[in-house]
Amino acid sequence: MGRWQPGAQGRLQHAAMELIAERGYDRVTVAEIAERAGLTERTFFRHFTDKREVLFAGQEQFHAVILEALAATPVEMDALAAVVAGIAATGRWLDDERRPSSRARQAVIDAHPDLQERELIKLTRVSTAIAEVLRRRGVPDGEAALAADAGIAAFRLAFTAWVADPGEHDLPWHLDAAVEALRRVVA
Amino acid sequence: MGRWQPGAQGRLQHAAMELIAERGYDRVTVAEIAERAGLTERTFFRHFTDKREVLFAGQEQFHAVILEALAATPVEMDALAAVVAGIAATGRWLDDERRPSSRARQAVIDAHPDLQERELIKLTRVSTAIAEVLRRRGVPDGEAALAADAGIAAFRLAFTAWVADPGEHDLPWHLDAAVEALRRVVA
DNA sequence: TCGCTGATGTCAGCGACTGACATGCACGCT
DNA sequence: AGCGTGCATGTCAGTCGCTGACATCAGCGA
């Protein structure tokens, strides 16, 4: 066994969620999170650039899943359809088992402007990356950005509905519904 | 004459822009901004809730212009068309005279993730408010959110293009172009 | 003249975040 | 076995954003 307990990062995330559930995000200090995880404040900041970031770890995988699924899509496919197909791939990640924890996490985020800001910039970065892939496929600049943003807007709506949904439909279903609504609105 | 020089808030904004232009956003402390404005750090935080906020003052008016124009729109009008009409009203605000300062400001924001986060949440709040107006007009929940988000996406694209544009077209023109591109993408 | 208001100053303190340097197990190399 | 090196962590000191509590003092109305 190592000099240190393994899984420091995971312990920090776990400790953070616990403490936040007990007291709320802004009544928890980084030092306390680190202490509960058996570590130091300084070490916390070696694993997460930010206090907020402890709630967003794992988003890169999420990001990657979308981009892979998008890349796997046939090139002739309609830009928006391709984006939606990419986003739909998150359904494998955000399955029914994860719904309760997603709900809890989202409740924390919704209650804290700081965290909302972070969430928005993450989504924007995904959108930017999606647009870049589309451009490399020959989609014109503006259309690429709009297709990506439209896809993200649909995702946001679908995710909200999915989190609120007691279990009737899965995320891809809500995403389809959102895209239909989008077509209705823009048409 | 009063006990204090008038226009404290304006002086703080001015001092902030100067110092940021000289050194960059994160090499400027709030205390320095306040000092250049002939005030105290504490007073800075009485005028702006945040260090970032000094770059976003006046956004509420912006916000209000959009909502007023949206409200002034005929009720039978298509949801997205109404949103776009509301947003187009910012063209009166963001005229050719303001283009250089908008450009400078945007360059600062684009260089600092912190500021991007703030900008995104402001846009999201506008989007939320727009959606709420649409709902009160009878637009279904999801469609309202999507129409608002689509409008904001078009605005973002149009604004970027307008800022980069040396002076050929105004903001409403770019907005029209963006909406056309959006219809192309979603249709 | 007096007391109130409101913008500012002063002070002390917390908490997020950082740079520099120290520590000591584990693992590979000889 | 002995040795050196890497790497995750600890320690310490410091900066900066931000806040609460309290003081100050021109101007204004009663």
C-alpha cells in the first residue's frame, strides 16, 4: 500500500458533496472539504483549479463522448442532425441510474450563481468545439456556430425536463422532443 | 459643491478601463482602481458587487431595451420573430459610434475566462426574461425557452461579426444575416 | 439650530488561491 | 542491497477579493 490512501480526487469530490448537502455550497470552506478527505487545502487545489471545479469533474469525458459521437456521424448528414446525434450519445452516460445524483447536483448549481456561471462556460466550450468539428466538415462558419448553439439549447431544455421527470422517459427522448419544438419555433 | 466629487461610479469604470488597458485585467487590483478614482476599495464594492461587474455596468438598460421592444411587438407575431425584433432594438444602442469601445471591451472579456462567465450568465438571464414574456403571451414553455435561446445565439453571432466588421454593416444587418443562417440550419 | 440622511472612510477579518520549498514512500537502476 | 529519482503530499507565508461594523461629516429639511 502506498504512502497515501488512493483516490484522493474522488475522496475530495465525495467529501465536497457531503458537506454541501449538509450546509450548502457557500457555508463550506475548501479547508473543510480537504480535512474531511484527510488532505490539505493546498492539495485540494492541486486536484481542482477552483473550489467550483470539484462539482464539475468528469465533464471532460462528457465533452469527449459528444465529440466522438459527432465524429462518428456520416458526413452527408445535416449539421443540426449530426449535432443532436452527438449530444444524444450522452444518454448512455446520463442513464436512469444517474438521475437522482444529477438531480441533487443540479439543485446545488441552480442555487448558486457562481456555479451557474461555471456550468454555462462549460457548455459554451462544448458548443465551440462542436462548431469547430462542423467547420472542418465544410459547414460555413456562422451556420456551424448556430447549429452547435441550437443543439446545446435543446440539450439544456431536455436535461432540465429529464431531471424533473420522475422516470417516464430517458434523456434521448426528451432531446427529441426539444428538437421537435425547436423546429416548430424556427420554422 | 458637495463633499465629494460627483460621478464616483463613472470614475471607477473609467479608471478600471484605463488600468486594464495598461496592464490587463488580472494584474489590476480593486484597490488600485479605487485609488486612481480617488476613492477607497470599500467604496468600489459599494458601487459594484464584484470586481468583474465594473465592466458590465449599464447592462440592465440593455436588458430593458430588449424587453420593451419585445413587449411592443404585436401579439400575433411569431415567437422567434418577436424575439429578434426585441434584440434588434439594441441596434439603437450599439451604434457605429460605440463600435470601437465595444471592440476594446470585448477584447478584454475574450481574454479572461472569469469575464466570459459573467457575460454568459448575463445573456442567460436576458434569455430567461425573454422566455418569460413569451410564456405570458401563450407560447408553450419549451418553445418559449428555445425561441429565446435561439435569439440569443443569433445575437452572439451577429455581435461578434459586428465587432469585427470595419464599418460596412450595422448590428441589425448582421442580426438579420444570423437569423437567415439559423433558419437554414434548423430547416 | 438641530437632527437626520447618505455617500464615503477606517478597520479588522475570512476565505479563495498561489509560489516556494520540504518530505518521504515507491520504484527502477546498478 | 544500496542508491537515486519521481511524484503526491505537507508546510508556510503571502496576496487579493470581498464583507460587516462602526465612524465621519456635508447638506437639507423641520
